[in-house]
Amino acid sequence: MFILLLAALSCNTSISADALFGKWNYIKVIKPNANPPDSVRMSELKVQAPFIQFSKDNKFMIIWGGTLLSHGTFSVEGKNILIKEVLPDGTTRQFPFWVSELTGKEIIFETKGEDGSRVTAVKE
């Protein structure tokens, strides 16, 4: 029984890039570490229609209000999506999105730190 429990837990410790491919529409954005905690209003999410899209060539893009907000490449390591963002001046920066939940239809991911955000998105 203990071995089955360990096997079940180990299956839940990583995500796959295949599960990410596609367009994920943001339905909730909060900043849990802000003082006081903050969130983006549902009305703004409806108007801005933000999404993140992961493609099979390991590229990503984030669109907010019809404008490209971020783009670059990604890889997967455990429960992290490792982002390599291309900045406007051509330099890059790297950071992880920690994934707390990933099903076939919903993802919850976040960045850590004082300015961190937690995003809930649904697959289109």
C-alpha cells in the first residue's frame, strides 16, 4: 500500500510540455503577496482578454488587451515552467512559473516574490 501511495505522489510531482500546448485564457489573476492582497477585476479580464499560448516548438507568448505582453521560449522541469523571456532590447531574462494545478482544461501557475501573481486559466 505504501508503494502505491509513493507511486501516486510521484506521478503528481511533474508536468509535461505536451499538457501545456495550446491557448489558455486567463479567468483569475491575483497578487497574493501584495499588501493588501490584490486582484484583477473580472470586468477587466473580460475586456482585456489575456491569454498565454504554448506552442509545440517550445515558444510561448502572453497577450493582454490584444497586445503582445511577453514572448520567448519555455521548458518544463518538475512542476515548473521555465520561462526565457525575450525583452524589447533583445536581451533575455529567465524565471519559473510554478504550477500548482494542471488538468486537461485548467492551469494555475504563479511567480513568487513580492510582485508575484497567481493566474488561473482555462484551455480554449
